[in-house]
Amino acid sequence: MSTSLMKMWISLAGMGFMFISIILIYLSRFKFSNKVLKAITAIIAYSLMVISGIIIFFVVLSGPTS
């Protein structure tokens, strides 16, 4: 597998993490009434958002592939 293709899959995983975190943040703020469940989903959502930000930051700063 080439470096370019590997970077594509890594960035796709980062975007997937962002999408999942958006759904989890929505659920924790508007749909759940249990405080423990709200806290668990919010922690998972924000940790996924941080991980996806680090992934995208890495992909962008690693530069173009040849």
C-alpha cells in the first residue's frame, strides 16, 4: 500500500471520528436525561474529537507525497 493511500485512509478515519463525535454530542445534550449516560457519551465524544483533530493535524502537516 502506498504512502498516499495510507494517508487517505488515516484521514478518512479522522473524519469518521468527527462524525461520530457530532452524533454523540447531540445525543448527550438533547436526548439523554440520565446524567451518568450524558457524562459518558460526552467524554467519549470529546475524546474522539481530540483524536480526530490530532489525526487531521498530522496528515496536513506531513505534506504531499510523491
